[in-house]
Amino acid sequence: MALMTAYRLVEWGHSPEYVDVEVPKPGPGEVLVKMAAAGICGSDLHLTSAPKGVFPIDPPFTLGHENAGWVADRGLGATRFELGSAVLASSATSCGQCEQCLEGWDNYCWHTVNMSTRMMSMRVRGIGNDGGLAEYVVVPERELVPLGTLAPERAAPLADAGATSYHAVRTILAALRPGSTVAVIGAGGLGSYAIQYLRLLSPAHVIAVDKLPHRLDYARALGAEKTFLSNEQTAADILAAYEGMHAVIDFCGSEETLTLANTIVRPRGHIVVPGITFSTVPFGWGTSAAGCQMNLSLGFTLQDLNEVVRLAREDRIRIDTEAFSFQHIDAAFNALREGRLKGRAVISIS
Ligand SMILES: [Zn+2]
Ligand SMILES: [Zn+2]
């Protein structure tokens, strides 16, 4: 039996560990991916510091949900990719056959719905199921996107940060007109991509809100026309500069930022909340704008992933990364935790 080293969450509330596990075998329709690079995400920090009971899943599992690599083996009937071709893996699993999947909304696959908690299941690669911080990961072939000539270490952050933000932007694109205004709250790993997509794909004026001044500098470099430091004055400052926002994308999802979104959105405007934080805010007459829509935007579809890879291949988006070795994943976690990263932390695996 062949073994490989995997970086695993073994127990809630304990630091992840390097563990030798069996190399997985691809089943029918599945592909064995030799990992090249995995991005590290803020949700990995939540996962590795959370006590038992916060997430509806159980360790042990291998971390890593922004995974890119090369096709190393193929299960029965998995003929879509040549051996050795570069691929990007979606972290989410979907059935491809339910009503949601067939309509192209595989991020809301009916098989992942839990009607009693109002949440989707958390069993994704790297969160509950084995992810890509290992030498190999198994992925159904329909959940892989071809990278062509795009380098896996550049593509890895697209598999969550780049695609989740793209999906959030796509939900409001059709509503944006010349002169429309959009506020991006949280200009970090996801928000920085949203600013780029809005500038690239819409005629809207884009502003950014963040707590950290260096992130606002970055937001302006990416095309935000105005930026606002997050404090108790922010709503008043934005309303003084603009007559409200046609859309607000809140990547923080805290009570404070949701309240800000509710305060600055125009009548018939859109609030999009991709950040899953379990914070809530009153939504109704008297507190929210008339005609306003709120969208709890979850993850991304396979089509989104394919489209962001295309934008990256055409060199139309900026992807800033900082590389760390597989032996020093802890250093990447520390840099992320301490806000020291200048781009997405990406672990080089081979
Ligand atoms: Zn993530
Ligand atoms: Zn489905």
C-alpha cells in the first residue's frame, strides 16, 4: 500500500498535523490529481481554531480547498482529461442531475440542502472531506476545470477566492447600468477579486470599505474609485459622497457590515452576502430600502470556475500570491492570521 503525507485536522481545537495516509484510488468517473499547489483561506483559520460543535462535520480530514495539479490517474469511464494535464478542482461536490444542477446552479445542489438548518452541507473537499494539502487528491472529473497553459500555482486561489467573488458579482451584473454604484465591503482575499470583476465586466462605479488602510490602497490599485475606512462614520461618509448604492457586496457579513449595507443601499438595490458568518440583521419595512433584494450568495458554480480560469488565461485579472513550502504550512497560517500577506498564501506541493 502506497503512503503519502497529508496535512490534516485530526481533532477540533488542535493544530493540524502531518500524517501519513494511504494514497487514494479514483473510483468510476473520478480522477487522481497529483497536487501542485493549494491556496490557504480565511475559512481554514476558522476550521483550525474552532471548538467542537461549530461546524456540522467531524475530523479527521485533510485540509486544502483551493486545489490545482495534474491528472495522475483516471477511474473507470473518466476519459475527459489526458494524463498529465493541468487541472483546477472545485471544492464543492454536486450531483449534476438534480433540478438545481441542471439549471446551472450546482452551488445549490439539492443533495447538499438541509431544510431544517437552512444551511447547505459542509462536506466539501478540504472541509469535512479530504482536501488537497497532500500529495494526491481524488476529484470527480466533472468537478475539474482544464487549466491549459495556466500554471497551477497561479490558478489555485481561483478555486475559492476568485470564483466565490465572481459568483457574487454575477448575481448583480444584469442590474448594473452606466452610472450605477457598487460598494465592496471587505477588500481582502475575495473582495479584491470582486473589485476587478466589477471593473472588467460592468460600467459601475466601484467603492471599497475595509478596516485596514493597506487593503484600501490595494483596492484603489485594482480600480476602486473611492475607498472608505470602516468606522462609525462610514455610512454617513458614503451617503454624503453618493446618493446610496445600487448594490453592496458584503464579504465580511458581520452585524456591523450588514447594518452598513442595509443603511447605504438604495431603494430597488441589491445586497449580496457571500461571507458565511451566521451574523444577522433585521430585514424589513422601516429598516431596509423598499424594493431591495438580499442574496445569501453561496460559493460558485462550475461555470463560474471555468469563466474565471478563462479570464486568468487571458491575463485579464491580477492574481497576487505568496508561496510557502509544504513543510511550512504553519508559516502560511501565521502570516494569514497576522494580516501580513501581500496576496493569497499558496502552498507549493511538488
Ligand atoms: Zn475558502
Ligand atoms: Zn445536484
